[in-house]
Amino acid sequence: MNQEEESKFKETLNPQRQVPVIIDSNNNNFTLYESNAILQYLCNQYCSNDNNNNEWYPLYPLETRSLIDQYLHFHHSAIRSIFMPCIKNYTRLNDLQQTKTLSKFITKIFTYN
């Protein structure tokens, strides 16, 4: 597989062309990316016991599952609170060079390059 073919293959698994990605061969090659989604899927798919609950990602009590979800999604607000002031400052400067620098920075973050 050459580099271009490999890149296209990775993009079919994850638009970011990065890991983590899982392909669940036990479930019709179901493909999933994003670490939190993968963790939740694995627990929902494989960690259940007889009463449809598990110790890793319990359905009940709901408060416990919600605290786990809170932890899994904490990075959304944490990163945003750091990142957004940077964007606001750059856009206020109205400087073409700094706007290009910001654009490269954002592209790097969202493409994991």
C-alpha cells in the first residue's frame, strides 16, 4: 500500500486519519473513532452482566454513570476555555499574517498534524 492509498484508507476509518479507531469484527466490522465513544461502546457492548449493568460503566445508579460521562467529556469545556480567548485575540488584531498563523494553528489542532 503506497502512502496515498494508506491515507485514503485511514480517512475511511477516521476523518482525522488518526488513532484511536476500533473495528469490531464481532459486530459486522463496526468502526468507531474518538476515545470516549470507543470506551462507552466497549462497555455497552461487552461488559454487561445479567442485570444489564457493569462495574466499568454502570447504568444504575444514574448518578454514577453521569459522573463517569462528566469525566469523559470534561476536556470539551476545559480546552474550549483555554482556546477561545486565543482565537478572539487574533481575530481582533485584523492582521493578515497573524490570521494566517492562527489558521495554521487551528488546522494543526483539528487534523492532529
